[in-house]
Amino acid sequence: MPENNSIILNRNVTLSFQKPVKKEDFVKKIKEFASNVVSFLKNSGAYQLGHIKFISTTNGEDYLQLSILDIDQLPRVDGILRKTFEKIKLTLNVIVFGDAKEEIDCKLSEEISILETYFK
């Protein structure tokens, strides 16, 4: 195994939407987000995934957690969100082993921007 170069990235984002967003649409887009990040990690030289975690909440009482613990694993989704919402807080935590911190950080920014644009 290559030298232990752990990369830890955290993001806290609040997304506000002009129209109510359906929970199913949001879950679908978060899964796509995660899939895009995992594909990027595989292609960028990451050799092991610690985890990818998304925790989303609309008002502190409901939440949705998406978790990936293995780079070859599908995301696991737990929790309950409202059926529709206009604002959501997203906490993202990525732990990966490799050498491309800036590139991974840029990819996360790109995917957040795609998510925001999709729901406008």
C-alpha cells in the first residue's frame, strides 16, 4: 500500500430553493453526487476510501444520511426527510487516502454547484 496520505474534507452548505423540492428528487441527485465523487476518486489515484457521508436536515427534526464506506459499494441511505422542502442544510465529510486534495476539493465544489443549478 502506498504511503498513508489521508485527505479529510468537510463542507457545510445551506441550499435554498425557489420552488419546493421533492424528497425523492433530492435523494436521486445526492446519489448522483456521490456516484460522481466516487468515480472521480477512482480516476484520481485514490487508493482507499475512509468514507463519504452526507447528512441533510431541513429543520433539525428530520434528516437524511447517505453513507459510502467502500469505493466499490453503493450508497446506503437512512433517515426521514419531509416530502417537500425549500431549504436544506447539507454536511459533507470525505475521508480518502491518496495525493489529490486540491483536485478532490474542486470536484466537491463542482458537484455542489451542479446540485444548486439543478434545483433552480
